[in-house]
Amino acid sequence: MGYRVLIVDDSPAMRSVIRRVIVLSGFDLEECLEAEHGGEACRLLQERPVDVILTDINMPVMNGERFLEAIKADQSLEAIPVVVVSTDATEHRIRRMLELGAQGYVTKPFFPESLRGELERVLGVNYG
Amino acid sequence: MAETGAGEILCAAAQQVLETMFFTTIVGERQGPPEGPAVAARVSFEGSPSGTFGLKLSAEAARAIAANFLGVENDEEVSAAQTGEVICELANMVCGAMLSRVESGSTFQIAHPQLDAGEEPSDGAVARYLDLDNGALALWVRFDGQ
């Protein structure tokens, strides 16, 4: 059975690129859900469980930090691995998101291999 | 921040972003902003310092960069809306790469990028004009209080 992935980013173009990287990396993808911000993502997660979440930080309505806090406060969602994909490469921000429970962090701009590697690491798979 | 330092950081951030995700190369500096049809975006940021960042691409560069980013072979297949979305994301990434260099010891917040008419601020902005392998690019940043 394939992976169900949720991409949370307010940029449609960036969501499209992340989805393409996942597909081209060879991941067995069952479903790829998308949300424009953390609030929409929370609603989606109540209806459709996923195996991994990739989220931006700077988003309207509910940003990535508040979204991550909401996930980790929900017993039904807290085990889902979260990879942050953000333009913010400051040590302070990376440390903060990891402390909140993110399992991975990829800085934009990224090479496809970086995103693939981080996804493989948090999912415990290797597509060579 | 000194004008030279800010300008160098702008160019370094743009080069990193353009080469990594947009498959576009900076080939040199130019004397002024792109002339003729163009696509421009700006984004404000809060941090230490706060300010506004903007960029303006010649229309041919904007289309080519959008096609590269979206993985579309023929840039004529990219709509104006898609081009706008990609240029906003480009502005977001260059701004983030610049601020990660400027504000490495603190945090910053970047607002949602907006397409605009491409007018540079008349005062207090640091600007750089670059030739790309697919067109022309202007970059500027203005820090609040400068």
C-alpha cells in the first residue's frame, strides 16, 4: 500500500513542485493531499489520515508553527511525522521547529535529492 | 547595513535560488532594470531589521523561469497566472535566502508576496540589476528606518 502525503503551503506553484519531486523520487504514492495553510490542513486531517506531512512556515490564517503545535496537541495526529519546508534557514527557527516536534527540516531553495532524502529518513525507507 | 554589503547579499541570495530551483544563471550585472514588458513582485518582512523586498523580471525571463520551476518544456504552455504564482514564490525564496544571511541569529516573518507594477522605492533602497541567461532581473530591498 502506498503513502498518503499532505503538502501544506500557500504557494500553488511550490505545492506542485513538491508533489512532482515526490512522484519522480519513486515514492509509492497512494494519495497526495494539499492545503493552503494550517487551518485547512487541520480540517483535512480530521477526515483523511496521512503518513507524512510537509509544511511551510510562513502562511496566512494558521502558520506552520501553530499548525505543528496543533498536530502535536492532538493524540490522533501527534505520531504523524512532519517535515518543514521553509525559506527560513536561521538556526533559531530550525531549532524551534524541531523542538516543537518536527522530524525533518528542508530549506528552500532545495535540490530534489534533499527533499527525497529527508522524506526517506523520516519514513524509514530507501528508494536508492 | 552598508549598501555594498546589502547588494552583495541580494546577489548571492538570488544566485543561490535561481540556480537551485529555477535552472537559471546570472551572467553579469547590467546598468538598469528590465525594459519593456515585465513581471514584478514584492514582499514585506518583519524581523530585525524589517523592510520590503522586490524583484522585476523581463517578461521572457519570467516565462522561462516559471516553465523551469514547474517542469514544463514549452514556456508558451505556462499561463500568466502560473507565471505570477512562480514569480511570487521566487520573491519569497530570494527574500528568505537574503534574510537567512542577514538575520541568522534571530527570527523573521515574511508576508505573502504580491504581484505589483515593479516600481522601485524612490529613496533608501539598495538595488541590483542583473542579466540572466534568459532575460533581465532587478532586485531591491529597503530596510525600515534607513
